[in-house]
Amino acid sequence: MNRTYKTIFVAAATATIAAGAVAVAVTPASGAAAPADEQPSTVEDYSYPGADAILASDHVQLISGDGHILYKRCPVPETPGLIIVRSTDLIGAAGNGKLCFEVTAAEGHLTMKIPNVFAVRGDGTSATAGHKLKAQLTTDAGVHSSVDINPNSDTEVGIAATPPGDATTLLQLDASR
């Protein structure tokens, strides 16, 4: 009988020590660093990569997106397959107010702030269908609008619309098939 109590006592003591060791490993002392084998938490904020450099060089404010609508330098002559945004401001790689974007998937989303936009051209041609595009715009007075962009040609907005409207800032582009 004495041997049975000894076995139970040793087993209980071992379990208590093991539980204490696990508790110490799981809850480090305050101020202690996390164990080296723990991965840091990653949270995607969808910020546009290189946005600060693009703003500094091309004066284009790209905010965030899903990575499927990419800012591109506009080729000369214009190349089919790119979305072209036109602004009265002297922005873009060439400083001529022309900005190009490429949709790299069936769907894409990009948030930006491009002032004085007067036209957006879809990425299609007469031979190939472009993406369905929806543009979110606002005026200086805070009037928001949503415009369906013709996938295969220019869609005039703001001051170039019929009838002419107020100057508009392009806030968002959404593409789908």
C-alpha cells in the first residue's frame, strides 16, 4: 500500500512540475521577449507598394488596392490593353496628365486620389473586350458619383462630361470581367 501512495505522489508531483513548466513557457515574464520560434503577426493593409516614390516622381497618389490594378508608365505611342486616365494637372511620368494602369487579373481594385480627371479609357480595343470598369469620383464640393467606364473607349467625366460638370477627383477603380 505504501508503494501505491508513493507512485501516486510521484506522478502528481511530476504532473504539477510539467504544468508549471508549460505555464512558464506560454506566459513569459513581463518584459521578456517572445520565443525565437514564434512567427511575427502579419496583417495586410493593402497599401500600394512604392506609393511614396510614385507620388514624389509622378505626382500620383496611389493609396491601396488588391494588387490587380498596377500603375504603369504610359508607352508612346499608346498601347492597347491599358486603362488610361486623363487629368488637366501636369502629372504622370511624362508630366502630361496621362496615367496608365494595367489590370492583371479578372478582377481588380485600386484606391487613389487623382485630381481634375476628365476622361477614363477602358483597356479593351475594337478587337478584344476590355474589363468592366467602375470609377468612383468626387467633386471639391463633396458630391460623390459612380460612373461605368466604357471598356473599349473613352468615357468623359467632370468638366468633359455632357453636359459639363464640376472638376472631379478619381478616388477608386474597380475592374471585373
